[in-house]
Amino acid sequence: MVFKKLLGALGVGGLSVDTVLSNPSTYPGAPLTGQVNLVGGTQDADIEHITLGLVTRMEVEGGGGDYSAVADFLRIPVTGPMRLATGQQLSLPFRFDMPWETPITTVYGQQLRGMVMGVRTEVAIARAIDKGDLDPVHVHPLPIQQRILDAFSQLGFQFKSADLEHGQIYGVHQTLPFYQEIEYYPPAQYAHAGINEVELTFVTSPHAVEVVLEFDKRGGLFTQGHDTYGRYTVSHADADTTDWRQVVDGWVRQAVDKRKSMPGFGGGFGHQQPGYGHGHHGHYRRHGGMGGAAMGIAGGLAAGYLAGEAIEEVGESFEDFGE
């Protein structure tokens, strides 16, 4: 979008900036390309820099309770100091790779409820910085991620919500300051184990994906609810050569078996499947979901906010946090 508010605020007489993405749909590790279009105003303008930022919303655990914050998690310089003459039109191309750990925002062609992401253009003139409007970015799953999501849907898990949690998962190498949780309601066949919900996290690298599962247990009348954790390493190369429905079912049943044999948290999961790492982690805190009935498209995974509504909501968060 063009943000001509630059002009009045920075006194540059009508300068406008418009960032256009070649294709707003992308994947973790894939490039995002576009151009920043500039139109000079009624006087010359000395631009100090133009920078793009990948922006999303994350949940932060604080002493006074949880709150939402804006995460500007990747900054890409477009240009350094330059002069834009009166009425001059200029197009500055850009290309950058999405971080491998970029969270998924779009599944089965629909915005994932609770997720939003965009590119924000920052222009600095005369030591004043204007952070412009947000251009939505739609991050689709990689093949290995899609197969695992498909498996959860095929097994009858129903999508609940998704969010980003600020922090690091113990024992997992992360490069971003947050991790994504995709929350599901379990199907009836796992209900006997007392599983209340399952939270799925992908921590992706160029060669593999760490799949972290948290099984939230209901507490009985005299027992406190507890969580069971599992971590598995899967290769991108296995996306199309593995029965992921069987593998995911095995992961869940390991948690069920553990529930039966060891009420209460402790230790790792059962026996290790060949080719798949496993273990448990801490610092993967419980939190309330964003609620709503499990409903939507393709097994209930993707219903939710329209993209425009979600971007507008993040825009309001920027104002709330002084952005």
C-alpha cells in the first residue's frame, strides 16, 4: 500500500512508497521477491535507508500474565542513503529467503486461524522513521510438513487454533525467538487415554524437521493434569516415501501407552522407531487456546480469519505496542 502519510510527517512534500510482492505465497526456506516503488513529491527528499521487515504476532509469558507482542523477526535492507528528486519515479527490486523456521500461516488454501504475517516497509528520512502498512505474506507448508498435517487430519484430529509462543524449546536448536503451536482436539479413538488436546510444533532446518508434540492430559478428580512430550527428527527426503498416517498414529499411541504405564510426567517415549529420533523437552509451557468450535475445511484444519481481517488485527497490535 502507498503510505503518503510520510510526507506530512517528515516534511518531504508528497513522497509515496508502495511495496509490491511478486507473489505473496511462499514456503519456509523459499525466496520472497518484489519491488519498492517510490514517487517523489514536490521537493527533493534525502532518504537515509529503506528496510523491509517480516512481521508477525507472538504470545509472551510475563509476570503479570500473558500478552501479545509484535515480532519483527527478519530485517532486509533495500537501500542505503539516496536522494529522490522531485517527481522522480524509482523501483527498487528485492529478494530474500524466508527463514526455515518461518511459521505456517496458510493450509489447504485457507488462512490458519490465529496466524498472520506480513512485510512492513520502513523508510527513514531526516532521522525520522516511518513504518508503513503491512503487505500480507502467506506461508504454505513444506511437503514434509504437509504430509504430517494430512496425517493428523486423516486420523480424525480436528484443528483448534494456532499461535506463536515466545521462547526456546529445550534441546532444540532454534534461530527465531518463537515457535509455532498448532493445536488439535483428539479423535474418539484416543479419548480413553484422557488426552485433552495435542499441540504440534515444527522446527525446520534445510535438511530435517524437528517435530515436537505436547499431549495435554486431563486431570482426574484426585490427580493433577499433566503434559507428555515427544520430539522426533524427520527428513525432508522422507516426505513421499513414508506412511505418515502410520507414523503419526505411532507417535500418539506411544503417548497413550506411556499414560497407561506411567501416570505422571517422566522419561522418554517407549521404544525408538528406526530412523526417527525421540525424547522429551521442558520449557514448553501450557497456555489457553484461542477457542472456538473445531470446524472448517479439509478435516477442520484451516477455517478462521480472513487474511484482511487478520492483517488488520496485527495492525492494531502495532499501535498497541507503540510500533
